[in-house]
Amino acid sequence: MQEKGTISIHTENIFPIIKKFLYSDNEIFLRELVSNAVDATQKVKRLATLGQYKGELGDITIEVSFDKDKKTITVSDKGIGMTGEEIKKYINQIAFSGATEFVEKFKEAKDANEIIGKFGLGFYSAFMVADKVEIHTLSYQEGAEPARWICDGSTEFEISPGEKTERGTDVILYINSESEEFLDKWKLQTILEKYGKFLPVPIKFGTKTESVEDGEDKEGKKKWKSIEVDNIINETRPIWTQSPNELKDEDYLKFYKELYPMSDDPLFWIHLNVDYPFNLTGVLYFPKIKNEFELQKNKIKLFSRQVFITDEVKDIVPEFLMLLHGVIDSPDIPLNVSRSFLQADSNVKKINNYITKKVADKLAELYKKDRKVYEGKWGDIGLFVKYGMISEDKFYEKAKDFALLKNTKDEFFTLEEYREKTKAFQTDKEDQLVYLYATDANKQDGFIQSANKKDYDVLLMDSPIDSHFIQHLEGKLEKTMLKRVDADVVDKLIQKEGGYSNLLSEDQSKKVKEIFEKAISNDSYKVEVEGMSPEELPVTVTMDEFMRRMKDMAQTGGGMGFYGALPDSYKVGINGNHPLIDKVLKAENEEEQAKLAKQAFDLALLSQGLLTGKDLTAFVKRSVEMI
């Protein structure tokens, strides 16, 4: 068979279109050619299984090689092969009516993988890096003649009799001058490992050196020698393709270390395996991330039939589960023709919902199976759960039964358990249940102790997402408010009927306010004289709950940047019923009044961790003088 012709497209040149619209990254060419080789190999294996191919399968390893001098890259398979007629059918006939229609067709594609196979578009990615491409092929069909196809990147092609003697196909790329970076062993190895690490057919790329035992020396010690072996870059049966019944914990941990060699062991994992109404397999791991609140991108890898596609999975995986690690493999996730970007599709939403449900079910199972073990892991998994409750209403409804609140005494409660625990003591005069919380138990210890004296409980909310979680809980829990324990004196945080009256007269209160304002001399601190328990501190420095929360939320994002930019402002609460305030009023002179007021104010700052630098030094010096 000898033939020359024109590739069947009704536009002057398909290749600029391919380069411009179809592929965003030119290394994709190797993925596409190796994927085609895998497809061809699996087809011949299938035909042999069905009895439609009677020959010996033999070694089906796919081989990728390069020749730096000849500037070629070759992908060779022992798959189904093609006849000359099949080359014309599958390679030449890119039968679109025009470039514009071509672009529109691939944008609207429902099954892009089918389009790639049908129109040979994956193969044409070769022209992103090659000036000329040759195909040498021999079909599996009995009596088939070998064929050779050559094209220089124009619409001209040539088919002629070939010389191939073994079943399969060799694709030879003559690399163009702009793409010679690919004629490098480590570059090609990296690309092959990225896209083909888990392909179902062995992929050979040159050889590698391994050490093997070589007997013993005179002292009985093992000897070793180096040998050259095939460099097989892939694991053909990764764990997500296996049944969970076949796997042990060690298998899951080993695979995790292969994916993330620098990470600590994961907390637990979820094996995904569903074939209706969509096909999805995979393994998702819950990593140990503690309080490092980062949406760690590129941690979940998307595959399609074991071919790596992308690590941008935000459309498939719910945002709050982007913190997970692992692998998802689905042929039902719609891709554009380059297999590189996801498109909106009902299947994506179904898969998204399925993963959310699967994660919620796993967490509920862990909680019910062994609550103590679950509580022990809460420091790590709480971030996932809280983030999910904030971002997904459906997840909130499931998670409210296994989400935990932790108090400053290291006790854990579900949302319902905590309501039952606190409602008798922490309901204020307006019939609002008030949850008190601390963000730093050490710094806020004085305020926590004041609350505990009244039999109030204090939650520990010290993860970076908690400012948002608190806000969300207030919107979900009926007649419930959350207040930071140092946002005011405890009697003001949970106001009961009655309370304390200020025992100072109006003139005395006015005088005390003037003394403290003069001693503080800072407009950021607003002084108020109030009636409090004599056992409370003489002076407290607090920030309004709303303002502090908005600032906390601004620090972790969430559209509160305006508040984060505002200068800090504080309330200085003067306890009119404390003996020290009476002492300030009765001081010998104004200087002594100012000194006592300043000392009491600095003590309040110190308790909040707000006393630093020169002010702290002056406070220490003054304290020594007053002893």
C-alpha cells in the first residue's frame, strides 16, 4: 500500500488550533501518547480474553525511549496495532467542517475521552513538540501487513508499507528546536512519573542500577553487586483499584508515604468505591494538620482510568475537604478535550455529594465506635468538621451529632450535651443561653477562674477557624450567644437579675474617671466606672465581643478586612466596689492618685498580655518602688 493524501479537515491547518486551544501545557503530549499505548494494549488483552485473538500476548510492556543525537522520542507498545486502512480512519479523518466549529464542539463535549479516541486528538498533541511524526504499526489481525505513516505537521501525509514485524505501534517524534528540553532523561522521567505512575500496563523508560546480593565474603558478610534492570516507572495495580478486603492498614500507610513522603502518618482514610449512578474509586486520607489552617492545594490527585489528570479538584471535592489528601479516579468526570480542566456537569455534583456523605458517615462511625479514641483525634479532625459545618449546610446537619466542643478542663461535649450542661447556670435575664469561650487558656486564666467561681463553664476555641465557627453557631443555635471570657467582667457577660450597684457617689465616680483618664492618657481606652463584685479585679481592660470577633475573623479571611484595618479600642472597667479604688480616692495628693491608678491599669494590661516594651519596664520599676 503506497498512498499520499490530505488529512480530511476543511480548514487550512488543524495544528495551530490544537496548540492554541486544546492543550495548555506542552508536556501533555507524552501523557496522551502513553495513554493511547495503554488503550491499545488493554484492547488486545481484552480480545485475547474473549478468544478473538489467538496469538501469544507475550511481554506487553510499553517502552518510552529517546535519542538525543537524532532528536527523537519514541513510544512503543505491543497492543492492538493498526492496518493502513485503520490509520486512514482514526488518524487522518479529523472531519470537522471548520476551525470555529471545531472549537465549539470540544467546548460542548459531553464525553471528551470518547472524542479524543474517535478523532485522534490525543495523538495530534505530538505536534506541539515535533516537526515530524512517524507511525510504524502492525495490526493483531491475522495476515495484516505492516504500515508506515508520516506527517510533517501540515495537512499532508504519506502512508506506505512498513517493516514492523511484531504486533503493536511505534510512534516516533522528531522534536522541534523549541522543544529540545524534552530530550533529557530526567525531564522525561519526571513527566512519566507524574502522569503514568499508576497506569495499568508496565511502562519502561531505559534501565536503572540496582544492588543485589552476591554471596558472602570470607568473614561471612553479605556481598553486593550492581546490575542493570528495566526502569519500570509505574505501579500497575495501585490500592484504589483493589478491594478493601484485600488490603491491610500497612498497605494504605505505604501508599500514603509514596504520595506524601514527608508527611506524618494520616489519622485514618476512606476507601471510595461506587459504580452507580457514576463510577468512582479512590482513597482519601485525613492528614495531621493540627492548627495550620491552610487549604493545601495539590494534595488530592484526580485520575481517569489510572491516568493522572490534574490536582485541581475544587469542583469535585467540597471545599472543606480540600484539606484531605489522596486519590480520586473516575472516567465519569467530564473533561475538555485536553483532559486538563473540569467542566460543570451533573455527575460532578453527584460525586461531590457522595464524597461529602462518605466522609460524614466515616466520622459518625468513628464517633459511635469508640468515643474516647475519637476525642483523642479531635485536635486534628476538628478543623475538617468545623470547616465543613460552616461551608455545607447538609454536612452541618450530619455533623452536629458528632462535632465536639472542648472546655478548658479538657472535657468534650456534643452540641446537645453542652446545651444541657450549661442551660441551668448560664442563661441570662433575657433568657439567652451564653457560652463563654477562651482563645488562649493561659493568657485568659484570670478571667476563666472568675467564671469558674460562679460555676460557669468556659469552652476552648483556639483553632484558626474558630472565630468563624463561633459566628456560625450563633446563627444555628436557638437563643444562644457566645462571648469571649475576657470581653468583659463575668457579671456583665452573663447578666442576671439584680447584680451589683456602684457604691461610689456620682461625684466620686466622676473623680475616679478623671484620675484614670489622666493616668492612662490614651484615646484608645474608654474609661467606665461600674458596680462589680468586690472580689473582681479593681481594673479590667476588655475589647467589645463584636469588635474582637470581627478582627479575629479578618485575620483568617472571610470578608471582614474592614474591621481588621480599624485601630484597636478597649474598654477600661473601673470596679467602683473594690477597696483599691477607695484607696485611690483617699491618696494624699494627685501624684499619688495617678501612680496608684497607673499601677492598677498596667496590672489589667498585663493580665491581657497588652503590657510590653517601655511600659512594661516602667511598671516593673514602679512595682519595686511600691513594695
